[in-house]
Amino acid sequence: MYKEECEEKLRNLVIHAWDDEIKWPQIEQWAENFIGTAFDQERERDHGLFALTRFMYFGRRLVRELLRSLYRDHFEAPLMQRIRRNYGSETSGAVLRSAYSSELASTRFIGVGNPAESGAHLLYFFRQVNHLSKELFSDIHEAFVVRLDESGRERYEQRNGGVSRYVFFDDLVGSGDQVSQYLKTSLRAIRQGTPEVELRFLSLFATSAGIDRLNEKQLFDGKAFCLFELDDSYKAFDANSRYFSGAPEWFVLNDLQQLARVYGSALQPRRALGYKDGQLLLGFSHNTPDNTLPIFWDEGIRHPWSPVFQRYDKK
Amino acid sequence: MIDYAVFYRRPIQVERISKELPRFDILVSAFNSSDRVSGVFSGINSVRKIWLIHPEYQYLPVDLPEGHELVHPTSTDEVVQVNALLAQMGDLNGKSICVDITGFMRHVLVFLTAKFENLGLHQFTAVYSEPQTYLKQEHTSFSTTTSGVVRPVRGLGPSTTGSAKEFLILGVGYDDRLISEVANNKDGSVVFPVFAFPSLSPDMYQQSAIRAAASGEVALRSDWVGNRRFAPANDPFSTANTLSAIVNEIDRKGGANNIYLSPLSTKVQALGFSIYWLFEGRSRGAVSIIFPECLTYSRETSIGLKRLWTYTVELRRPPA
């Protein structure tokens, strides 16, 4: 009975939540990866498919909707409210909108990382869905010129003195290590050269540890924000894991963990449960984070494997 | 058109509730068994605190909270419930009012908002506590029994045109049975399902999509997929903005159109539907808010308190 229920749930997910971007044959091929290496083959496949019903996949339409919400609800609306508070609540909407336009014109959105990476890549869609002018987008080198102070330390001076706010963007913050390494020097140099500018950070998803890291004083000093914060309950095998509460009686979480570890070790020997033991069950149309369990995304270079949410890994 | 971006809203960390919110004259909250409701009730500073005991929760006298004012309406009808509450609240003139909408019945919340406006209240503060997770994920039940009747909220019914084309804008939540009842009642209307997205947590969108897929025939229709729209689960003003955009889109195509709004998702979205009706739907005409009549409702559906949202609900149109 549970097999039919599980299959029905997956078919509904494919149609109603995953926008048909994942095809049924992909799911079948993925289930066939489980050949009884960890324990009984049928039981392995049942556990794998049940875990798949808990996987959070965000297709193209939903990612665009997240980008729309990030701008509308977490940039535009707070700024409009701040302007209204400053002008007085009885100020006309036309005056407030005009002030907002000026604020927006003095803002630059900057993707974190290389232009070919997912954060910067998503900024194109961010611009598109929010009808923003391309002049509002930049990168660090276009925005700043590097100077050296007396002690030889870099300081970044603005090329355009009319900009008062830089908003850095990424799709997912894992541990915060990468973005911290990438930005720490730059943010210090910006504050050194142009201390009056406002520095903000926006992302779609972030782990609690990652967003806390970004909110440290030397980084964004409390001005880093994410749409969805992933605490430890989003780790598949954490004691407070949220994915499998209410699971049927035949489902044993330790068995799933054994499955993920046995196959994950063959696929990604040093990160069987995901980068930095991420244990996430999360994927997007444009890529699957490496913090997610590799059994879902590995493309089978070390060990034959058919992924269901393929990750396009960096070489 | 209203610029919904100007309305004040912000999240508050759980441990900072008493520090971040001002002291109110009257706090109203609908009692239920969720810790998040009782925690917020005790955390907010207020001169008076009133528990509204919805009959739908079916509490026995022995279950009721002690130490604060109680309002215990005798009927599920929204007019009876709101009148009982207002009688207890007394004169509202010059009072600062906070309503925790977390445990409210949707039809009562919608009617209360309209009634506040009708009484000349300029604004009130609504608060909503986000759960960490729902008790049984996609199997969580909210309403437990309904009468089978789908009807407009009193006073928010239509002045419809008989020959008009009908549109149903449905706030999609976890309750497939309610969706099914409304869709069947408005059989023949064009459906715009509004999904709560971004959801309160990333796993909840899929859970609601799975539940909604069980709503029967409506979920198999092409308009269910083709007309799909999204509004954040925790933002009433963005929800009102989404409704405004949908109705404008419908009206741009011309003709006489009857619009039925049915917010079956979060209480925040129900508040958003109500705000849209007050600011735009009422003056447009032929816009009504409809619900299936719920007779009983689950007392506890969630685990934990993630954060509190506060919304300043202004009941007068801001200057254009």
C-alpha cells in the first residue's frame, strides 16, 4: 500500500510542485541506483523514494517568484516604509514613490563571486522579474577603483559618487566560509575608502550559521538577510530533523542514513552527506547545492550513478 | 490603485517581543492550544488582555484559560462572535488595539477588520506568530467539520450582475476539503489559485501543493496550473497587492465580472484579502469574500514559534 501512496505523492509533486521539470523516468532510473549495497534492495528503494517525497525542489517559476519576493518584500517595501516614516505617514504616495526612485537610482546590486557563478547568474532573472534597469547592476571592479593607503593597504573608492548603497546577492549561503572569504577583504577596503555607503546582503536561502556569520560586524553588521533560513532541522539526520516526522512505521531514519552514507561515500568519498556535512534535501532548477546529500545530485563520475536533481559541479 | 509597499510591517525575534512592541490598551487573541498563541499573549504588554474563545474549537469550561477577560460567543456566526467581542472591548475611541490573528477563525477575522473600519477605527496592530513546523506536515488537519454551506462573509457579499462572468480567486492552503467545497460551489467560474509562496518555511510549499492536489476536479483543470499566482504566506499587504493585480488583469479583458475571493491559506493571507476588499474590492463592486462554514476546527496544528510578525493595519486609504 505504502508504495502506491509514495508513488502517488511523487507524481503529484512532479505535476503540482516541481512543474514537470523532473520526469518520471528520471525518478525510476534514480531508484535503480539502489542495488542492495547497504541492505535489502527493495527496502533501499522504498527508503530512497520516501526521502525523495521530502526533497524541496524549486523549479524555474518558483525561483523567479523567490527573486520577485526578495526584491518586493525585502528591499522595496522596507525602503518605502523607511521613507514614509521619515516623510510622515500622511505624505502623498506620489512623493514617497519619487523619493523611492531616487533611493533606487543610488543603489547597485552586485552578485557574489564570479559572473559565471549562480549568484551573479540569478541577478539577470532578478532584474527581469522586477523590471529593473541594467544600470542598477554592477560588480566590485566596475563600482570601485583600488587605491593604496600609506601603509600599503587597499582601499576602494567609488567610481560613481552618487551611489549610496550596495546590495550583494547570492542564491544560497552554506557555512558562510566562501562568501566570507570572497568579501571580507573587499568590504574592509570599501569601508576604508567610502565609509559612508550602506552595505547590505540578500540571499534566497542561508543556513543559520551562514547568515550569522555574514551579520558579523566586519561583514554586513546585521544587514544580511535571507528569504529562508535553514536551521539544523533542515539537516536530514539531525536529532530535530523536520523531514521525517510523521513518517510511516516501516520507515527507519537510521536505515536512510546508512543508505545515504554507503552510496554517498562511493560517490563523494570525503563528503558522503554533502559539503561540510550539509545533509540538505534542497535543489533548484539552475543547480543543486553541494550541501545536499550527494545521492540526489552526483552525476556518477567516480561510481556509476543516475542523479535525480543533477548538480553541475565546478571543475 | 493602492501602493501596498507603504504599509508598515516587520518581523520580531521571539525573545524581543515585550521590548519591541509598545504597550497597548487592549490585546485580543483567539485562544487555542498552540504554545505560540499563549506565549505571545503573555509576552505582549497591554493594559487589558482579552481571550476570544471561538466555539469552533469546542473547549469545555474546564479547558479555558484563567486570569484574563474571556469572550465566549454562543454561535459560529461571525456577526455573533464579533458583536460579543466588541461588547467586551467597550469604547474603542483613542485606544491602541492589538489583535493576535494566529488563532482566529478566518471569517471572524475578515468581518472584524471590516467592522473596525465601519466603526471609524483608524488603525490597529495585527500580530501573527509563525510556527516552526506543522504537526503532521502535509497530513495536518485544520478544519475538522464543515456544514457544507459556502457563503459570503456577512456584509461582504456581492452586488453581482446576473449575466457576468465569474472568477474565483482562491488562497490555497493545506485544507483540500475546503478548497473542494468552494470550487464546487463556484463550479463554472474561472479559478485563480493563489499559493502561499514564499511559504512560512521552504518545506511548506510542497506540503500545501500535495494537499491541494487532493482537492478533486479543480486541481485537474488547466486554469489551476495556467492561472497560478503567488503571494507570501506572511505578508498581508503583498497578498492584497497580488489580488489587486489579478482583478486588474481580469478587468482589462473587459466585460462584467463577478469576483469571489476565498482565503483558505494562512490567517495573514486572510487579513490581506480583507485589506484588499476594504481598499479596492468594495468600491469596484461585485467582489465578495466567501468561505465554507466550519463547525469545528483543530485546536493545535503546529510546533514551535519561529518569529512574530507585526502589521499596522491602516483602515483609511493613505493619501494618493
